[in-house]
Amino acid sequence: MLKLKIKPKGRKIAIYLPEELCNQELEVIISPVKKKTSQIERITDILRNRPENIFYAIDDPVAWQRSLREEWEK
């Protein structure tokens, strides 16, 4: 098996095969390599692409906690 990662400078490439792969049927798959991104970039992209704001301010945390407790007690 031969696996290459290349960055072509033009539209044409040449691949030189090892001798053991000559005179065999081969499968060539060309696909882009995914860019490695940092965790901060991934989170930023997720938050930027969300239509609504997932973070909201809680005006009164104590009242918010009480409302949650009341929901569970019912």
C-alpha cells in the first residue's frame, strides 16, 4: 500500500510506483486533507454559526434556582 500526502503546485502530478506495484490493478483516490484546527477555532465556528444566542444572562440567580426546584417538586 502506498499513501502520499502532497500539495501540488499545478494541475498535473506524476507518481512513481514501487516495483512491487507495477503490472497490478490499482485504485487511486484523490481527496483534500482536512485542515487541523485548534479547539478554540472549532468552538468559535460552532458559536458563530448558531442562529440564536445560547448564552443568556440570568438576572436573579436565586429566583432562577427556585424556579428549577419548583419544576422538579411538581
